[in-house]
Amino acid sequence: MNIAQINLTIAQMLDYTTPILFAALCGVLSESAGVVNIGLDGIMRFGAFFGLLGAFFSHSPWIGLLLGIAVGCLVGALHAFITIRWNGDQTVAGTAVNVIAVGLMTYLLEFIFSTTGYSPQIQNYFGAQAYRVQLPFLATIPLLGAFSNLSFMIWFGFICTVLMHVLLYHTVLGLRIRTCGENPKAATTLGINVFRVRWFAVIAGAALAGIGGTALSISSFSGFSDSMPNGVGFIGLAAMIFGKWTPFGALGAALLFGTGQIVQSIIAVTGIAPKLAPGLTLILPYVLTLAVLAGFVGKSIAPAADGQPYYKEQR
Amino acid sequence: VSESNFTSKFLKAFGIDNQGHNRRDPLNIWVPLISVGLALIVGMLVIAASGRDPFRAYALLFGDSGLIPGGASWRREFAELLIKSAMYIATGLSVALAFKGGLFNIGAEGQFWVGAIVATFFGYWAPVAHTFGAMYAALGSLGWIAQLLHGAICIIMGMLAGGAWAAVAGYLYVKRGVNIVIGTIMLNWIAWFLITSWLVLGPMTPPSQTFTSGSFYVADTAKLLRIMMPTRLNTSILLVLIATYATWFLLYKTTVGYEIRAIGYTANIGMEAPRAQGINVSRRILQLMFFSGSLAALGGSFFILGLTYQFPNTATMGYGWTGIGIALIGQSEPLGVVLAGLFIGALRTGATSMQIANIPKTFSNIIEGMAVGFIALQVAVRYYLVKIIQRRRTRTNPPADQEAAA
């Protein structure tokens, strides 16, 4: 394995990491405010399809990204309407989003593109050379060279992680969000409008999941496939837990799980343990997450009011 | 903006707890019916918005669903409806039973596939298959006994494995405090990848075959008997009805069931009451998860022993997710689950015909998802229902009467 190969592998790993990272950030924001969003896999599917749709018809991935964000916000608003406005069960609402996404996207794929299984491939996507972020001064440095020619979405993922960290831990709004997730009653006592904060967190989080979907269809790949997101949303959910509900933790977990996704190709290239079953590497994220939750490896604890509907004036 | 607390006031006024459960509430039966009705209407709008004829599409959907007798292909469609429903009812019962104990078993999917793979294994594994093959030959006209026994062993082993798989999540919840939703989701994917990316790609495939061929085929003695020739309808629907009765009996006629329901009613408020009554909550939750998982695994064994006869390489997820929808539409009551399962089975059967009208068969997912969404919105559905009822009353009765009644 020479430097070029290592760089290529790192870049490939980052490609896998980005959708997981966005999904995990969605979970972090939403659950910090106390709303479980199990539908983020479905929102990613929405984002992936509409992202491609925008990029396909406008020949610009930027329009695709915007459309992905918009549809993410819309589905997020639906989730918020059910779970915050009407105190519906958050897991049930999320399941509904997932199931609808499966049916509706297949329907739209056949309706708009008259194809089954795959959308047409596009030329103008974030993974294309013209849309990559060029940092030539890094190219000759070992390891950092991998960062010299990355898709915009990968950098956007890193930026969002930092922004989310600042938002949650260094702003008043972030403090309010976390209060709503830990103790909504105390938040109300302090004059915080729990409902409004939760609406914001859910919609902003869903927008991130929508971006995660576009990172699949118009960045890692250059088209939408009917199997998308193929459980990436659930890996994101696992990454959120493994990262202990923090943005940087989510980044670390997403990097780890992204690596897990390409271990197979690393093995193929290096020839280490060719007999290792692919199933055993794919279950890694989920096993690690269970281990962390169960306290076998560290301990990951959810926000105290996570998943609980909030009723004003209830004792 | 003043966010009013009308929902909690409303809930209190109607004696409904946070989850919206109240067994005596006459609206209970209307919520799933209205949800499904609204979902069907939204489905029509989706079809109409894409420039197709919703009435023709629904005529195809329900005409070929197997629900309406008559027509040349009705027997086949009816058989398909029952075959599909048997699997969905099994996963639906699994989720419903867990709901009764206050647990959201979102892992019926994984338990379904664990049951399927274990049933496959005992279907083809030489020591078992040869024994029953020899027995079948020796018994002659009584060969069905060998078929019955081999099928039973496959199903029971599958159910034990599926139950154990679910009990892992139960154990992690009880002993380690791992949220049951998260635990079962993780176990879903662990099961799925272990099976489809490992077992079916190597250890359980015939060596001469390519890796896309799926697992070994089960022996003839392991296959479920067909009960309505020439269709492929098999005994799975009868078995699932027995399972439904067993679930109902467990819930409403046994001490264990009573304790499970007691835990379920108080799941939101710490389960102190059942603990104070001396119920071993941890143990009951473990048992509940085991029962729940074995019901989902029953569906998985139907999939193998009644339909594919091997673990196919083309298996796709969805049975467990559908089971969640069915449990919700069926309001977690065994009878309701059967009705909801038949409805979804009919939708899935008829959806294949909708392809004539250029509508992909995943259309039924839209209806299902919408129905689940409206059930999640049940507080709103109930709120507007009560409003409508009250408006009717004030219209028919003079207001003075109402005051007197209050």
C-alpha cells in the first residue's frame, strides 16, 4: 500500500462518513431538545431523492442541496406537528415517516424518471472534479494529502459539526435546547417556550438529515438508487448514541463507522485476512453501540427527557 | 404566541393517559378506521396528483386483492392474501403483545429473519432432514406424521431462536437500562447483516453454487402442507390463528398476562404499582420479549417453509416494519391485529395488479405509512371527532338540555 492508495482509502472513508455524520447530527440536535427522531432514515431518503431531482433538472448540485434541505424541513415539520403540537408518540411518528418514504420515493422515481431501481446518472454532482474543494498545498503531504481533493459535502459536514457544537454549548439558544431535553418543566419555569424550541430543533435537525440524503445521492454517488439510504440513517442513530449525544462525539463515531463500511475494500487491497466475512464487519457499528449503551465500554446516557412528550401544567 | 395546554386539558377531560389509551373509550375503534380511511384518501390524492385515474387504480387494487369473491383468478388471489397476511399477523402480534406490556418492540424485523434462518437450518440440516426423510419413507401412507413433526421442529426452533434474540434486548433493558427501542433497532441490523452478508453467502450455501444463490433448500418433509390446491395456500394461516388465540389467552386469561398488562398500564410512571403488588417486573419483561420475539419468528418460519423453501438471496426487509403498522391499526388487540393483518395482506396482494395502471407495488407502503402517521396523530383525530359529536349534539338538543345534563 503506497501513499496514494492510503490517501484514496481515507478519501473513500470520508465519503462514507459524511451521510452518517449528517444523520447523527440530526439526531443530536433533535434529541438534545428531547424529541426522538427515528424517522431520520426516511428523511434521508426524501433528501436523497429530491436532492437528485433538483440537481438533475437544474444541472447544478447547489439547487439539489437546497431542495434536499427544503424537503428535510418539510418532513421535519410534519414530525414536529405530530409529536409536539399533538403530543403523538415519537417512535410511531418516526416509523410512519420511514414507511411513507419507502413507498413515496419509489412511486416518484417511477413517475418522474420512468425507471425502476435507479435514477439516471448525473454529471454535475458534488463528487465531480469541478465541484471538489481543491487544496493543492496539501497534496504532497502524507495523510493530509487525502484532504486535498474532497467533495464539498465532506467539508460541509465538518463545518456543521463545529457549528452545532458552538450552537449547543456556547449560545443561549443551545442552553435552552439542552434544558428542554433535560427538564422541560424547569425550562418552562425559566420562561422558555419548550414547544417553540423543540419545533426549531426538530426542523433544523431534519434539514441536516435531508442534507445527509443529498450527500448520498449527489456527492458519494451520482444518482438515486431505490435501496437508498440502505440503513445509513440507523447507523447515524447508532453514531449519535456512540458519540454520547454530542456533535464531536458523533463525528468520531461516524468516522469509526465509516471506516467499518470500507474495511472490506481495505482487506481486499491489502490482502489481510481475506476470509473475514463481510457480515462481521457490517455489524460493528451496532455491536459497539449496544456495548456502549450497556456500559460495557464507557457509558452513554440520553438526555433525561428524551422521547417524552411535554404536557404543560402536568404534575 | 401563547402555547395553550389544550391537549393535556383535553386528555384529562376524557380520562386518557399520555399514550392515549383508555380501554373503555368508544372512540378506540374509530381511530384506526378513520386513520385507514384518511390514508386511503391521501393515497387517492397522490395518484390523482401524478395525473392518473385514482378510481381505476383503486378498482384494480381492491378488485385483485382477494377480498372480493368472484372472477377467474379469485382463488389464487385469496390464497395469496392469506399467505401474506399470515406473516404480517405474526409480526403484528409480536409488536402488539410487546405494546401491551408497555414495550415498543421495533425489532420484530430482526426476530422475523432470525426465525427464518433457524427454520431454514433445521429444514435442510442433514441429521434432522435424513431422520424425517427415512421416517416418511417408512410410514408410507402415514407419511404426513413425519411432515408434521419435521415442520413443527423447524418452527419451534425458529421461535425459540427469535424469542432468544428478542430476550437479548429485554435483558439489556432490564439489567443494563438500554432503551428497548434502541436495543431492538441495533439487534435488527445485527441479525440482518449476520444473515444476509455472512450466513447466506457462505456457511449455509451449497459449495457448488455461486454466492447469489441463497441458502440450501429445505427437505420436502419440512415444507408446510398445502391446503387448497392448486393454489399455494398452506397451513400458515391456521397456525397464525392458533397463535392469535394463544396470545389472547395469555393476555386475558392468565396471571402472566394480567401482570404484563399491569406493567404496560404503568410503564410511563415507573411501574411502581405492579412492583408493590409483588410482580417480578424484570422477569415478566424478559418473558414478554421472549414471547414477542417468538411470534415474529413464527412469521419468519412461514416465509421459508411455506413460500421460498430456502433463504433467498433476494430477501428484503419490511415484514417487521409492517408488523408495527398492523399492531397500531389493530390497536394491539389480538382480534384487531388479525383484521389489520388481513387488510394489509389484501393491499399488498392487490398492489401487484396496480402495476397495470403504472403504479408501483410499493404504493401500499404509502397507505400503510399514512395510516400509521394518522394513528400517531390520534390525539388530534380524537379531538376533532369529539368536536364533531358535540356540535351534532348541540344542534339536535336545545342548549338548556345540555346544561341540565352537565
